[in-house]
Amino acid sequence: MSPQELTRRFFMGTMAGGMAALSAAAENPGERNGLGSQHPNILFLMTDQQRFDTIAALGNSSIYTPNLDRLVRRGLSFTRAYSTCPVCVASRYTIRTGRLEPTTGIYANMRPDLVPGQPENMEERCGPYLARTLRSRGYRTFGIGKFHTAPWEENLGYDTHLHSEELYGSPDQRKRDAYASFIAREYPAYDFIEGLMGERTEMYYMPQMSPIPAHAGVEAWAADRAVEQIQVPGAQPFFGFVSFVGPHPPFAPPIPFNRMYDPDRMPNPVRGSLEIDHMDEQIPWMNHAIWAEDINDSHARVLRARYYGEISYIDQCIGKILDAVEARGDGDNTLICFFADHGDHLGDHHAWQKESYFESSCHIPFLVSWPARLPGNVRREELVCLADLFAVATAASGMAETRDGLDILGMTEGRVPPRDALIAFYGTPGTPLFKLMIRLNEWKYIYMANGGREQLFNLMEDPNELIQRLDSEPTTAAQMRHMAIAALSRPNADRALENGALKVFPFEARPLTRIYQFDHSRGVTGFPEKPGDLTGQ
């Protein structure tokens, strides 16, 4: 199959499946979801910056996740799931629109970067948001947690929308944040805390303990609000989106999760040669930006222990939500998706944070369960991504709308072919920050416009991505390079092309800088010029 045909099938094949589902639903409105007129409840559970390899039931013997294990047993685990743009804002807009970056226009933690002809309004470009779409189909909708929208209080279509954002730009914004307001009202003794989820800036990758007890922490707050919404009586099905803040750094689990894991039982980071690991110049730049440029193995093990503690805390909170679902009379007819927006390097590849196309950054957990319709405790190896979540929810609600995604439910039933390849983008096309990834069979190809650098890994033989195969597999590299060119031949993305080839910029390392994230709601903007300035002495 030619690269052009593979790319055509990636972008167009799923659309045909979606249109077929729409047509079938229109002809048989009473049989839209295979369960007569009883539409399922739909619940999305999302974490922030959780790696794919952090669920005990899927092979991690070092972590304790009994409730994520429940979800694994409850349905399907997609073991090759990806964040196409592994950073918070871009991923979240893909989830709520079902569109990839060339349509959302968001290629990083940034506002949309559009080209002439693209409407300025996100929903005009992409279609109605997921919550608004499901509300129009008769669902009661609620969204709880971190949404990272721009503007801060963007209307996403939820009947009930409760924020717990990480940072506050002003005193008024802090007052309007549902979790910060909850602390101020119910636990005023903790309201003095500037960083309710932990200290940031130079403490980003320093192990911490939450000063707030577990029952009042942001994850427990989100779970408690979700349980309240799940228990609302009525015949109307619900669509709920619960977006946990963790395990995104800072790693500050509450007692006792801060001492749940012995660092000396944690593995060291997996590192290759710097020539390969830092070929993406964003990695050393980011390491410096967050004071993580010289973290050693013992420090990395402590951080992983706290990271796992955050995940186990969230897992306990998810257990409350699952109990509430199962207590309903229609628990088996509740579709639950669990996923993350992206991963965390955790020191792998001499890297911290995300925003690369190494597996630790872009490979994510992705669980789909619906006992009334799907089998339990099944592993699936098809390529899936965050754009597919829109189709999962809309298919379950009666009419599959795939947009840029794939109808996963149709695929599991043999009605929709799986992807042959997955294409991912990061950074504004036509700039040195642009890079892309292609997954095809056992291969992964990465292109970085800054210097025209390329990487090719065989993930079956080299799952840790340590061996560059560009020179030994020139035919495979050329095929995937052609696929990249074909995938970029669409509006907005085509800025990454020049004269029919991938656009190359002379390599240039970015000037090193630091990222400062203080609590602006308390008037804190940075470190003082002189230490005594803080005390007035």
C-alpha cells in the first residue's frame, strides 16, 4: 500500500464509517445503540500527565491501582493509545472537539494559530463541543475539574461546570474557581495556601506532601462532586467529564499517599545516548526551564515514588465514582472511558515533563468499558488516539460522529476498519518548533523541523527507543517521510512543507530560561530582588 493510500485511509476511512453509522441511526432511531431506546450513561475520567505504564493490571507490579484494575477488568484496554499533541491545552481541545491540530489550530499550550479561511470561533471550525453535542441529544451534562480553556470560563456546553484549575490569574479568578471557593468556605484554615496543588516554579520536580488532608484534596473534591451528579435522580441519561489535576507535577500527594512507595523499590530512568535523547532540543530547554537539568537517579526514584502516590490517591477517588455508578440500577449500561492527556518522561531519555514523541510522553492509558455491550478484561492493540473519544461518546449516544477520529465501538464490532497508521503534530507548522510523529506497525518516525532532524525506532525490537534505525532502514524511513508529506497536505498543516518536502530550518538551540509559576491571585509574580524585600526589613 502506498504512503498516499495509507494517509488517505487514516484521514478519510474513518469518516466513511461514521457516515454509515449516522445513516443507520437515522433509518433506525429506536435501535441506535443496539439497546433499544435505553441510551447509556457516559462517563469520561481523565488524568493529567499519566504515563501509559502506570496501571498494575496492565503490567506494572510496582504500583497499587485497584480501581483502575477494576476498569481494566470491566472492559477494553487499548495498549497502543496516543496523545497526538502531548501537552495540556492542545490535547483537551482535541478531546472536546474530536479534531486534530490542523483544525483546532492549537499545537501547544497556546491560543489557536490559524490561516486565512479558518473561522476564528473554535466551534465554527470544529463543530459543537462534545458536551454541547450530547446535551442536544437529550443528555444531562456535567464537567468537573481541570479544563484549561482559553478563555478561562469558556462555555463548553455543560449543564453543571465546576472548575479546579491549577493557577489563578487574579483574586477574582480564584474566587470563581469551584475548588478554591470550596477550600475558602469549608476549610478556611487552608485558604492561606498559595499553591493548593503544591508549590511550582523551582519546586516543580521536588518531592512534596500536600498540606491539605486527603479527604479535602482537589482529587477527592472532584470525586465527591462527581458522585453527587451521578446520584441525581431522573430518567435522563448523563454525560459526565471528570478531569483530575494529578499526577501532573508538582508531586504532592496527601498523607498517607506521600509515604506509600519506597523510592529504593522504584526503577531508575531509562536513558540512551544524549545524541539520541536530546536530538529534540526542546528537551534540554524544558529541563532547564523547570530546574530539572541535573536530577540524578536517587532524586528521580523519589520523584517516581511521589508520582505513584499521586496516582494511587486518584485511584482511590476513582473507586468512589465507580461505587456510585455500580449503585445505580443502570450501572452496566454506563460507558466509562479512562484516559490521560499525555504522559511524563520521569527522567527517561534524560528528560522531564512532556511535549516530545518518546513513548513516555505521548503513549497514554486508554480504557473503554460498557458491560452491557462490550466484553471485559480484553486487551486491544489497534492504534487509537484522543480524537477517537468524540466518536466513542457520540456512537454510544446513538449516532457516531467521527470527525477526525475513529469509531472505536464500530471497530470492536468489525464494522469499521482499524487505522493503518497514526499521524501526530506538535508546534506551529512552518516554524522551527514544529515536529511530527508517525506510528506504522512496529515503527515510529519522528521529524523535527529545527535542523531537519529525524528519528526512526522499531518499537517491537527496541521498546525503550534507544537505537536509531534511520541509516539501517532507509526504505522504511523514506516511506514514512512520504506519509508525513501527504498528511501535511491540508490547510494549516501545509505550512510545514516547502517545495513538496518537509520544511527544514537551520538548527538553533533555544536560549535557556526559567518558567515562573507563582500565585498571581495573591499578588506574587516572582522572587524578590532582595530576600529582605519579602519581610520589609
